[in-house]
Amino acid sequence: MKIVCRCEDITEEDIIRAIEEYGCTTLAELKQILRLGMGHCQGRTCLPIAAKILARKTGKSMEEIMPSFRPPVVSIEVGVIAKKVKK
Ligand code: FES
């Protein structure tokens, strides 16, 4: 058993089952069915791995599957933002 999403306890087998039985072809569909990428790390670890599994199972390219991450792509403390707003 290979754990893909540690935050939501989702295995590779769960992802393959969602692709084969429910017809998932996108990361958004895997999120809706499995809660993939919705844990504490917000998918930083699991989404790239799940994308590779999706690419392998569906024949899509990684560019088709991987979402474009919107900024901020790193964690920012609220205090840092608040200081910039006050200036
Ligand atoms: S490992 Fe999947 S959301 Fe954190």
C-alpha cells in the first residue's frame, strides 16, 4: 500500500480506483471524490504524485493535468501582509 496523500490518508490504490471506477480524469475530480490535496499541506506533496498517476492511467500529458498554482505559492504570515497594508 503506497500512501500518496498523507494528510487525508489516500493511497495509490484509492486514486486508481477513482480513475477506473468513477472515471476521474482530472485532479479536480479526484479532489471532489477523495479529498485529495485538501489536507493541511494543501496538496504540495500529493498533487504532483497524483498527477503522475493520472498521466500514466489516462495517457494525458503532465501539462494537461497539473494545475497552474496561483500566488502566493509559499506560506506568508498574516503579520507580514498586515505590515505592508499599514504602510
Ligand atoms: S499530502 Fe495531500 S493534502 Fe497534504
